[in-house]
Amino acid sequence: MSRRLDVINFGDPSQRPAPRMMSSCETGGCGGGPDPMIPPPPTFSEVRVNGVEITPEAIAQEIQHHPAPDAETAWTEAARALAVKELLLQEARRLGLKAEPEQDDAGRSEAEDDALVRSLLELEVVPSHPGKDECRRFYDAYQERFRTPDLFDAAHILIEPEADDEAGWAAAEKKARLVREQIGNGAAAFAKAARTHSGCASAQQDGSLGQVRRGELVAVIQEELESLGDGETGCEPIRSRFGWHLLRLHRRIPGRTIPFEMACDKIVDTLEARSWSVESARYVAGLAARGSVEGILIEGAG
């Protein structure tokens, strides 16, 4: 089976080599050197894998694939990824494996080095296959993962301010309160008012927002819906950056727990992927321990 190399957890951040501090002239503070607005990457010792150098230029190019909060972390992760790849390529060549690039759905061909690494990992890394008891334990421990979300079948009337100033917002609020007094708590009256007064495109559907999940609406709107019972219209207009909202909850549809039998195949895939990640990291650490990796730490190789 094909797996992505970047899911393997390599290295211990606490063991990363510290960057060398650069002088003001090196960073452009004296008027020369690189653009002072772009901090240079940290400088590490040379990175070598069994005598093969991972060049600073290669690391700098790889950094784009490793977003990180700071230059040191990005540089370290990029260097580690290239060191791991070099270890795997060397082992694949030692075993005499041949690259057989695959094509993706768009017809793009896999790079030969990536195909060679994939072939090696498919040959050498065998994840454990979880039994039914293990799957059941996972299911019981993570019930929330196997529950469909609660849904809110809701509608709103949006009263937009005619001007984005204090007077405009005050006038829109006054209108929203007047509409609220007129409609009471009836569904038909709410729908008619939505068609007449709402500034939202949903007005054409009686103000219906459809069945929405938590997180799909702005927080203040969601909070109001949570407070309403089925068939209830909110008493107060709610302000958002769009205007004043009158909200109605037609009904709340509780989520349900997916039966174990339906979730089992997904659990098997999850546990196999976890096992593959662990075994891949162990395999790479073994290659590093038997060889020579300088300038970057690969966890488990020491």
C-alpha cells in the first residue's frame, strides 16, 4: 500500500542543534547583505548521511514544504526530511530496487526518487492488522468520533442598517424590534415577515437557513439558536456585522452514534495507518543507527 512519508514522526525538537547567531553586517544591518526584512535561515553544522552531504541549497528549497512558526524549526524539519529520504534512497539502491512511478488521477507521474522510496517502504514496512477486540476498544474510547453532528433547522430575518453609522444601526434595531412584535411566535407569520423585510437572499425561502451544524454560523447567531426550543422565535434581535437578526429554531436534530459495525472499516484503516507510522519511524531509526547521520537528529537512532 502507498503511504506518505511525511506522516512519520521523526526527531525530538528538544534535541535540535541551536542556530548560530549572525552579526548585524551579515543580516544587512550595516546597509549591505540580504534584505533586512527577510531574516536569514539559521546556520547549522553540515548535514551528511553516510558521507553524502545534504546541501544548504537543498534544505532551503525543501523548507517550503515545512511551514513552521520560526526559521529554526522550518530549517530543522526540512533538513531532517531530506536526511530521512537520503537514508531510504541509499537503502533502496543497496537492495537493487527499481523505481516504478505511478500516476495520480490527473495523469501526473510520480518522481522517480519518490517511487523508489515508496517501493522500499512497501517492501520493508508491514503494519499490524488490528483485531476486532482492538477495534472495539478504540470505538469505546473515542465515541465522539463516531457521532454525527447535531443539526439546527433554523430561519432568520436580517434587518440591515441603511448607513454604517450609529444612527443607521439604531434605526435598523428599531425596525427589527417592531417586526418582532408583529410576528409573535408563529411560523407562518415569521415566514411572511422574512419575505417582506429580510435583506438576506434566504428571504425567498421564508428566511430558511436550512439544516446547519455548529460552527457554520457566526458565534452570536449560534449562541442564540442554542438557547431556543423547537418551534420558538427569539425574543431579542441579535446583532452581527451583517445587521440585526431575528431567529427562529424550527427544530433541533440530535446527532446519533454510528454503530460499531458501520465504523469498523474506518477504525481498521485508522489503526493500520497509526501502526504504519510507528513501524516506518522504527525502520528509519534502524537505518540511521546502522549508518552515519551527522548534523541532524533522527529519533530512536541513538
